[in-house]
Amino acid sequence: MTRARPKNRIVKPAVPGSNLGPLPDFVAPCLALRQKDPPTGDAWVHEIKFDGYRMEARLEGGKVKLLTRNNLDWTKRFPLVAKELAGLEIESALLDGEIVVERRDGTTSFTELVADLKAHASDRMIYYAFDILYLNGIDLRGAALIDRKAVLDRLLRGHKAGKLRLSEHLASDGGQMLDKACELGIEGIISKRADRPYRSGRTGDWIKATCHLTDEFVVGGYLDSSAQSKAVGALALGRYEKGRLKYVGRVGTGFSRETAGELWGTAQRLRRQTSPFADKLDAAERRGVVWLRPALVAEVEYRAVTGDGRLRHASFKGLREDKPAADIV
């Protein structure tokens, strides 16, 4: 999406650790490590964990690109967000954030986001920006997070109710913030080192702590539904360990009738004769399973993992189109 380049308000950051440089085409995202309890201390700030699609927003000369964590261009899927980003009066920028669908109570829902994407409905989608890596000729990745957030705050000041919003942070006790988030029905929190530069990958600079366990798993097979024809009743799941797909159990709840039918249709193109899992499954685990080429990634919520590595009380939330199966380790 392109519009005339604005001239009346150009922000030039002057931030310790920043440098002059060209606008990157894409920056691999900083990823959060999971911990049961959030970190504490003055070195950390805490933000709400969103339940959506991680998205990098690249702006140059009025042209906007929305890029997934694996550098897929999804701009056309979010036209209203792209339009509002194009309205920022800046020369160039690279923002890090998440596209979500908000419920009336303020919580975000990945399931509803997936449903809206399938329906080509973008009116409920919001982009929450939580970091800025580049602005108007200045590479900000070497600056401390707290300084980058100050630049982002100045840039987005006034965007409180549209499609583009700032993800606020608190320098409070991480444990108390997680407890409050769980009370409000929020997925969890992300804790970030306030003094660190932006570093791609799982460096430990960002930590996630959740109220419920949610993760991505590779789909290695399915079972037919007993309640409707041509529909999925359960999925057989795994994740890669040292290049081998390890079985972690099944998910058999969380499917709507429509989703169960769509998954069954998608699965027919991926059928294979043998199990894709490296470990030997027992008779009960094999019974009724139609094996699939491991190409689909499912987001699943679960309560715990058993001693032998099986998911307990798992519920399907949706397929993740932004993550290749090989990355699920």
C-alpha cells in the first residue's frame, strides 16, 4: 500500500547506541524464552502477552510491508492496518509488534483472528507495536530497549483507539503482574531487559510466562470424527528434537464443526502410508490414525506434560501459517 510521502512531521531520534544506516529489508525477531515464573528486579519491564500473529512493519517512502516472523509478506491480509501505518508522517521505519483481534473485554483471541482471516474480514484487526528497530535513517537496534520504547511512544502518541497502538510496559513486580493478567483472562506477560539492545533469536533478553501453557506442534496425523462425516476428530502431534519428529500426544477438543471439516479437507492432500514420528507408538496410540506428511503447525493450549512427554487436557486453537513445521523444536 503506497501513499504520498509526508513532509510536515519528520522524527529524527538521537538515542545512545543508535547509528546511521540503511533501512533493513527484514530483521529476524527477538524471541522469548518460556519460564514458569517471570523475572524480578529493576532491570526488567513487563508487557501483556498478545495472542496473535507476530508482525514486522516496514515503512519506506509511504510504502508499507507487513512481514511475518519468517519474512512472508502478509500486507494484503491486513489492509486497514497497512493503511493506518502508511499515514504515519515519517520517511522510514521498522516496527516490531503483533496483529490481534480484541474481544469486548480487551483480551485477544488467536482463534478469532484465524476465523477473521479465513473470512477476509480485517475490521477487528489491530497492530500493537512494542518495539522499533529503525526510524528515519537511524538504526536503533544497538540502543537500550527502554530508549527504543521512548522513541516508539513519541512516534505513536495520539494513536490510542485506531488500528495502530502502542504496547505499554510496566516496571513493576513480574509475579504480581502475571497474577493480575491471569485474573483478567489475559494469556500471560512478556518480561524484557530494559537495558539490552535488540538481538535476534532466543537470547534470554525476553522471557514469557503464561497463565495457561500454549505452544505450537507439528501435525503428524488425524483421526476421523465420530460425530460428522469428512471431519477431523483429533490430531496426532509432535515436535522436532535433533531433527527427529517426537510424538507428544493428541488434541481432540477445540474444533468447531466448520474447522473440523476444513482440517479434514486440508489433510487429504498430505496423506501418507507410514508414521512420520521417529518414536515407536504403541497400539493405542496408532489405532485409527491417518498419517500425514508433517507440514501443518497447530497452536494448542494444554494444562501439563506427563512424565513420558505427553500433553494433558489439550485444546486446539488454530493452524499457524506463519511458522514452518521444521522450526517447531
